[in-house]
Amino acid sequence: MAVTAAAAAAGATAAGNWRKAGIAGVAIGVVAAGAAAGVAIERLTVGRGMRNKARLALDSTGPYGSLRGTPGKAYADDGTELYYEVDDIEQDVTFTPRRRRLFGRKAPAPVTVVFSHGYCLNQDSWHFQRAALRGVVRTVHWDQRSHGRSGRGVAQTKDGTPVSIDQLGQDLKAVIDAAVPEGPIVLVGHSMGGMTVMALADRYPDLVRERVVAVALVGTSSGRLGEVNFGLPVAGVNAVRRVLPGVLKALGQQAALVERGRRATADLFAGIIKRYSFASRDVDPAIVRFAERMIEGTPIDVVAEFYPAFTEHDKTEALAYFAELPVLVLAGVGDMVTPSEHSEAIADLLPDAELVLVPDAGHLVMLEHPEVVIDRLADLLMRAGAVPAGATVGGYGSTSSSAQPG
């Protein structure tokens, strides 16, 4: 979510509109200051042409986001087209005694793991986890409305209806109805995707009770996001909170101009993305570039539409619907967007959940430390009886600077 400040800064600069933005320029400048300093130093030693060549090289060598499945479309209640992909398995599954206890003597339909991505990302953000689970369990990956390959929100573009986390929960239900009409489900959500999972439970508790067999909540929050300081001084973050929604709305109304500004200030934007997405110093540059591409691909008017929904989000009571299920709660200790304290608060309300706090990890922990995330997901799937106890997952690689893409 802090990335929205970068978008606003770039847009205001491009529009030559700092005087109109007033205090917004100062507040957003606080967010950008740390990254901007590093970019300024880099510009003294590395030419723009060289940086562009480096980006092209990273784009060509990194296979991240290249995995594709069987495509499908679901339709939200307002008619928005929701794009999803299914990775099926062909082999017969041997059901363990644990699965029989969960689902009865009759072998159930194969378990399906449904992945929901975060704000300004798309389904490809689960690249490593998708690669690791292929051939082991059926998975569904979908793009939230106005993100990735899904259509722009009809209610937003035609009626001006604000986006809400509740709406995203209804969208997830539409995807499940289309892609997983029967059989047990494991729900996995990162950041906004985790909030979407909570909203689904809040609106459709019977679905959770009857079909959901496990839940993973990664780098997310059940509420009180208006208190997050993004690592800023109190004065700076208070100023940002006051003006950012209005600034984003204004910039969203000048989308074409702002998008040109974002391209013109790509170096600053990239520095902020890295600061708020990762905590490790040795993250593979191709992974950082991959995250840039996803975030840069989110139009500024979409950024503006979604931002207010987070301060209104409160699904703490909905967590009770997960109390009887195997639950994984995982977060990076260095996450400045949805701080790990929010995951600890979720775990406090779900005392039987497994809480995993990953050192040296930021908001995009599933890209930064994929081996940790997939290891804990695999354990969750086995605890839920979703995969045979002897199943092996692999192929998720590492994202250290010395690792090969994979």
C-alpha cells in the first residue's frame, strides 16, 4: 500500500502540480526520501541507458510469471469479468487415513488450493508456490478485479461505486463457483488476498464450514490498517494519511498524464518498490524487477480506487470461522506494509494456528523467501489431508543473488 505514495509522487511531479498538492507534496516526499537518496547516488555513476539495458536483461532472463494453466472466466455480481487459471493433476490420489477421517469413507473430489493475490499485484506473484505444487495438488490462481488479466470493475467504472473488501470476498465466491464447484478447498491469501479470504468467510460462513479444509494468511491484516506508519516518523505518516486519499483520487482522474510521469520517474519508483517489498539485501535483482513489473502494471486509477478500502477493512470477527481449521499465519518481520504485529494479532485470535515470522523478509515474503513459504504450505496441506503424507514438493528455488531463476 505504501507504493501508492510513490505513484502519487510520480504523478504530481509529472503534472507540475506540487503547488496544488500543497502539503501532499511534503508528506509524500517523506515516503520517497530514503529511496530517492539511493537513486540520486546511482545516477552519478550509472547512465540511464545502462540502467535500461539492465532492466531488459533482467526481463529476458527471469522466467518469473511465465507459468500458465487452463484459463477460465467467472463473473462477479456486477458483471466484472474475473480471470483465473487452473493447474490440474491427472494421477489418482491415494487417500490416507487422515483424509478418510476428514472426508468420510468415500474418496472426495480432489482438494483444490485457491490462491488470492495482493494489492497492485496479480496471480503471478505466487510463481514459486505454483511451481512447487504443480503435479501435487490442484490449484486455482485468479486476478482480482481491475488487476492482471481480469476486467476493470464494472461497478467502479460505470456507477462510481467504491471498491470494498466485502466486494472482493464476493468476487472470490464467484471464482470458486466457476472453478471449484465441488470438493474441499484450501484458501491461501497474501495481503489484500488474505483480507479477501476473510471477507469470503464473513459473507459465506456455510461455504467455509462445509468445504474449506485449511487456510493460509500471508502478510495480511484483519483490521486497523489506518494505524500503520510505513516506517515513517509520526508527523510524516499523519500528513500522508490526511492527504493521500484525495491526492490519489485527483491523480486517478488524470490517469494518462500520471502514467507518463510514472515512466519518467521509473528509477525513484523502483527504489520505493524495493524498499517496501523486500527486507533482504541479497534478493535476486530479477525478482525485484519482476515485482516492479507487476506493480507498474497496475493503473493509477485502480490504485486510487482500492486504497480507501484498506482503512475501512475490519474482519476480525470473521476469523472465528477459521477456528476449527488448520491455519497458517505467516509474515515477514521486516514488513512495513502489513507489519508482522498484525499477523501476531490474527494468531492470538486463532490459538491453534501455526504462526511463522520470517526474519529478513518484507511484504513480498513469498517471492523473497519462497522456500520458507512453500515448506509451511506443504505442511499445512498435509495436516489438512489435502496431499498424501508422502508427497514431495520442489522446484521453488531460492531468490538470493547467487541463485538461478527457477
